[in-house]
Amino acid sequence: MELSDGSTVHYSSETTMLINFWKLLEQNRSLTLVSFNGRNFHAPWLMLRSAVLGIRPSRNLMEGTKFNYPNHIDLLDKLTFYQPSQQGATRRFNFDFYTKAFGIVSPKQAGVDGSMVGVLFSEGRLEDIAAYCLRDVAATWQLYEVWERLLR
């Protein structure tokens, strides 16, 4: 499917998508994942959801310790200096906050956020989900570039 911005999106089943994800990681052992809150949500979810579907992950995305984990840069950990708190400079702000603070267009700016994906899916609005995901990936990469350039 071609999106309104010219991007092309390929659809597959959840099982096929996860199998391809794990193959990609297996074939590219040195690949570094970049995420925001990935150690707390995305990594465990990908591993557990794969197991539920009978797919064995090719890499332990939770390998390592809280402060030292290979091949994964979790920007939330980096931006809170591994000391998340409820207040002060290391407070755990959400992704929308960090994108706005660093002058990056928030994926939510187009009116869709992650909490809406289930409803959008049930309504068959796959293009809206794909566009949101692409905005999220682009904003994550831009936030990574800021961290790499100014804070690493």
C-alpha cells in the first residue's frame, strides 16, 4: 500500500512479521536496536508475543543488566541517565514530551497515538496505523540523533 506521503507499506500476518523480524536479527547479529522505553515494553512484548505464537526469538532482547545491555539503545534510559524518578531532571517524561523539547515533530501531532491503534485496527484503518508507526519510527530516529550528537 502506498501512503499519502509516498511511503510504501507491505502488510503481512502478525506471525509472518515476527518471523521476519527475528530472521533479520539473526542474520545481522551486530544490529543495534534503538527504542524509547524498549527495555520496559517493546522488548519483553516482542519476546512474549512471539512465544505465544510459537515463534522462538533469535535474540534475547532483555540480555544484560539494567545499566549494561548489548545491541540496544533505549533512549528513555539514556535521557533519564538510568535514574528515573518521579521528579527533577531525571523524571520519566513521555515520548511526546521529549520530541517537543528537542524540536522534533511528535508522532501524535497528526491526531493518532498508540492508545488508538486497537480501535483503528478494528475499524480497518490500516493506513492510519502504518502512517502513525512511520511517524513514530522517524521521531525515534531523530531523538536518537539528538542524543548521539549532544549527550552521548
